[in-house]
Amino acid sequence: MNTLHDTKLSMLDLVAIREGGTTAEALVIARDTARHVEKLGFTRYWLAEHHNMPGIASSATAVLVGYIAGATSRMRVGSGGIMLPNHAPLVVAEAFGTLAELYPGRIDLGLGRAPGTDQMTMRALRRDRIETEADFPRAVSELQELLGPRLPDQKVLAVPGNGTEVPIWLLGSSLFSARLAAERGLPYSFASHFAPAMLLPAIDIYRRNFRPSAKLDKPYVMIGVPVIAAPTDDEAEFLASSTYQRVLGILRGDRRCLPPPIADYLSGLHSQERSGIADFLGAAVVGGPDTVRDGLLALKEATRADEMILVSDVFDPALRLRSLEITASFFAQ
């Protein structure tokens, strides 16, 4: 029988600011969620870099990684991800090298090549130059060198950072990072929590082209899964309307704080709007315990993922914890 017992379970937190709430409250909710899922046996807790988004409080990602790592004791904590083109590799190496020294054996460095923001904010991040396809692989190589053992002729050192060997993951929603992760022998995380269209082709390319490295001897795949679980399908759909509203706002270019749920929200939308939300959340699993279990098993069968990293944006923090508890029960040994 197909089970989830051999699949690791993790959490990706965008640190949503709720309507009527504050940034400070969002940060406390993230901390409390991390402590809760650590008790549930989650493997890692990642934070994502976004900028100029009123409803997301995770822009200073390395700072948040330290905050969550300091509030927990066992889980790995990291970035899902740092948008590398926004930063000099040396600065990233120093930040995550410092975190690795503070929390030995617990820090992950997930890297993406998107800006994580809009064009105007890109310029505010001092990204005036035009990126080429070669820039990201070159920056990854530089970061690997900065975090690795000191080379005999190495002139620039990350201090802290040098020799910490912080594990590097490549993240992606297309085929580019899948090929690069395979070429470098790095673990790969696909952003199916918001861009599921290329999930299966990207995983296939990664596995078929994987070259063993000193870091990893065989492919390792993590997939992002939006999950909202509740005692019944109807309640889960009601709670998921907060996410549906947020997704529709993203599609319209109207990014706001996480709104409270609305009964029968989808029924009031045009068919094109419902289709847009469905495409965005193509890998989502929403429902009561049986529905969620079956949905996760179907994803596992389709992808053979080694790990699932959950996104669960529920307006009520207590009901979010309940959603994660229900989901975690299917992964328990």
C-alpha cells in the first residue's frame, strides 16, 4: 500500500500579515508555528524572500532564519529561498555562515534566481544591470566556493562562512534550475505551491540528468504543496477562501494582507477567475482528513518526492496549527 511514511515533511512560511493584524504579530505567529511543527516532527522550516508586498513580512530572510532557529532546537531552518540575483554572493555567504556558526548543523540555504518582486523594486534593490543566463550559475559557483574549504590561492574569504559547508539547495518553477541542480549534484525544490505547471517535466529532467557530487550521491526532490486541512471538506473549503482571495489579488496585481475567509467565495467569481486560481493552486490539497490523505498520496505517486514542504495560510492561527496537525498525522511513523 502506498504511504507517506518514507516522505519527509517540512514547512514554508511566507509570514503572512493578516488583515487587521500587524507585522509584529505575523512574526510571533511564525515563531509559534515553527515551535509547533517541530513538536510534530517536521524536518525543516523555510522562509521565503519577497519585497514590496504589504501582506508578506519575510523580506529580511536571513534575519528571520536566525529568529526561527533561535526559537527552536532540532529542526533545520533556512531560506526557501534567497533570491540570489538580489545579493552579492559574499554577503549571502557571510550571513548564512554566521547562522551556521550560531546554529551548527541546522541551517539550509535555498537559492532562487527570480527577483521576488516587481521591476521598480528590483531597481531599488540595485539590480540595474541586465541579467544573463550565465549569471546565476556563476553566482552559485561563487557561493559554493565561499562556503567551502579555503583554497590555496583564495584571496576573498567569507568570515564567517568559509568552511561551514552550509547545504545549498536550488529552487525553481521552470526547467532552468532543474538542469543546474542536476549538473551540480545538488538537492532540488520545485515551487509547485504557486507554479505547478512544469512540476513533472522539471523533476524528470533533474532525475535523468543528475550527476552525483560530494554533497549528494543521488537525486533528492522536494515539492511545495499548499495544504489546508480541517475536520470536514466544507470547513476546509471555507478556510481556503482566504488563500483563494489572496491568489486572485496576485493575479490582478493587487497584493494585500491575508483576508478572513468568506463563505461560498468561489461561487461568486467568474469562470476565468476560478480557472486562474485553480491553475495557480494546481498542486493544492484542501479538505477533510480523508481528502487530504488521498490528495497527498496522489502527489506522492505522481512525483515520488522525497520531501513535501507545506504552505498553509489559514487566517486563524490556531486553525492553521490544527491544519498542520491533521496533515502531519499521515506522515507519522
